[in-house]
Amino acid sequence: MKSKIKDLFSQTIIYSLGGMSLRLISFLLLPVYLAYLSPADYGVVEIINILISVLTIIMGFGVSSAVFREYYREESTEYKKKIIGTAFLFLLIVGLVILIILISFSKVLAPILLGVEKQQYLFILLIINTYFAVLLGVNYAVIRAKEKPILFTIFNVLRTIIYATVNIYLIVVLKRGYVGVCEGITSATIITFIASSFILLKNIKLTVDFKILKNILKFGLPLIVSGLSLWILNLTDRYMLKFLLPAEIAFSKIGIYSLAAKFANIVKMIIIQPFSLSWGVAMYKHEKAGDAKAFYARTFKYFLVIEAIFFIGIVIFSQPIIEIIAKNSDYHEAYKIIPLLTASALFSGLFMLLSVGLTLTYKNKLASIATMIAASVNILLNFILIPKFNIYGAAYASMIASVLLIILQYFFAQKNYRISYNILLFFESVIICFGVTYLTMNYNLVLIFRIILLVISIGVLMKISKLRISNMKNILKGNI
């Protein structure tokens, strides 16, 4: 147990260091965006990012995730190379067909999906970016499967540095606005794919094994439904703001909402995404061990406490940070919805942990059902709440649907693979986070009181979880 926790969190820390580097660069870019892009322009950038996300889910066919399930079935190096080759060639060929079809219909699709200047050019750019992002996902899957988190982090940082450098030049020097942002994203993705392909070439056999492909698609295709549902749950609110708010304010409100989402994404970038990269390997690697369920339960406990600490930190300091980095006061409203969006992000992390029982028992369809129900509720709530409460309605809809999602996931998973999670600790953590949110949102606390509130909150969390700071440090040493 000790070595398993050590390996899991050691790799997570490495992935997280990369995530923090990416977040730091992103935050250095944020003042540039806020200075050179209006809230409406920033809203267009967010719509472009949303379209890239959904196209990546569709064109990826769940293949990169499915590779892990197949990769650990046998020890044969030759077999593993055939898995990578089959996955890569499938995405290369099928993705190219989809790319050609979408470009052929770009004149029709671009006005519907974007509706801004240079829409066809932007649409073609984001399609090309998505194609290479999907192929890059295979390279990343190989690096993760071989448990090389440092190499993964290097390529992620490289991608972000390229993106930031190109963006600054295009936005600040050439004044290309949101078009420059899209060009920067595409350039960074293509260059990173080319740079990381050496790891693919060393671990691939260029052949299509249809038996392997069948297994990959059997596991991966349901993930499209789940992924799209999660996209609807996490990102469709911005798209619905575009259609449910008056045209004259829609993109501006999306820009403000997206700034709040950037803070919520800190949790995803530094905790959830890095953890998911190491968790995908650890979950399968230890599933046959006698203490597997105890390992999953203890991981949930540590992960929950870490999430709660980050939530509290973001909520406490978001307002002063926004007021510093955004000289345009139109953006300052964003801090009021940060707690709601951050809570939604945290619940998505718990969803990942609670999915263990369904993933290991090949019940991905139940996870898809859970995400579809939550996504449907989210859409319904958006239609009801956005016209009445503006961006606050979208934030409440997102949080309510995320809560529903983890409730459904918990009951579905426990029915198939019961794990003794510390549910009491979950509710205690929620109460503490709610209390901090109430104090921060209702009282304009000076910096020293914010720091004191953070320290007290962490102390209470450590007390109720029966952890000490030394326990958290010892995760990395395996001395727990």
C-alpha cells in the first residue's frame, strides 16, 4: 500500500509541477488578453476553445483512453507496439477523412458555430488543430503508459511556451486579436506533435490488428458519449450564454464568465488533470492486488482534502487578484461566480475517482448514462436560469448538475464494485468550503484576514480528516 500511494502521488506531483508551469504561463498571458482583447473578443476565444474541445472528443473516439485498458492486458513488448500502431493508424486515417469532410462544409458550418469575422478561416484552423491534437494524444498516451511523467511535463511546457510566444507576437505586435489566439494554438499543437513523435516511433509497429482495434473501440466508443456529456456539463454554459442572452451583451458576458472559469481551471490544471494522468495507470496497475479497494479509498481521502484546500485558497484570493490583473473594471464581476465554477471543477475530479468501479467492471455505459442525465439537467437549468439570472444562472446550473453527476456515479459504481469511501469527510469538507465562501463573498476582508482564514480552514480540514502536514509530505516517501 505504501509504495502504491508513493508512486501514485509522486507521479502526480511531477505532472502537477508541469501543470503549475502551464498555469503560470497562462496567468502571465492573461493580462495580455485583458489588455488587448475586449470582453467580447475574449468571449470569441472561449467559443473557439469550446469547439476544439468537442471536436477533440468526437475525432478521438476515446482511443487514447482505451489504449491503457489494452496496454496492460499482456506483457509482450511486441503486443504493446501493435496496440500503439493500431490506435495511431486508425486515428490518422479516420481523422483525415473527417478533416476533409469538415473543411469541405466549412462555408456552411462556420457561420452556424462561430458567427464572427473571418469565421471560415478560424473554423479551418481549429479543425486542423484538433486533428493534430488527437494524434498528439497518442504520443502522450505512450509516454504515460511507459510512466515517464517528466517527459510528459516537458512536452506540455514546450507546447505552452510556443503558444505563449506566438500569441504575444500575434496579439501585441501584429494586433490580430482572437484570430491570433487561434493561430497560436494551432502552431503550438503541430510543433509539439512533431517534437514528441520520436517517442512514438520507438514504441510503435505500423500495422492494424483488427482484434485489438475491436477491443479499443469497444472500450473507447462509450467514452465519446461520456466525454460529450461531460463537455455539455462543463462547457456548454458558455455556448448557451451566446444564444440565450441579448446579442449586444452575449460575448461580453461570455468573456467575464470565462475569466471566472480560468480560476476554476486552476484546480483542474494543478490537481485534477495531473492526477488523472497518473491515476489512469495506477488504477489498472493495482486492480488485481488484494488491497486494491483500500488503496482506492485512501486515495479518495487524500484527494478530497487537497481539493478542498485549493478551493478555499482560490475563493479567498480570487477577488484581489482579479482587481490587480484586470484594469478594465468590466471584468471585476467575475470573482462572484468563481466559487460556483470551482466547485463544479472539483466535483469533476471526484467523478474521476468514483468511476473506478464502473471502469474496472467494464460498465462504462452506466457512466455514460450518469453523464447524459447530468448534462440534460444542465441544459434544462441553463434554459431556465440564464434568461433570469444571466451568468449567475449558468454557474448555478453547472454546479447543480455536477452534484447530481457524482451522486449518480457513486450509486452506479458502488452497486458494481463497492469501495468504503469516507463520505462523512466529504460532507464535512463541503460545509467548511461553504462557510469560507459565505465569509469571502459577503465581507470585504483585508489581506491579513484572508490569510488567517486560509490557515484556520486548512487546520480544521487536517483535524477532521485526522491528517497532519507531515502525513501529506510522507505521501511522497511512502511512509504512511
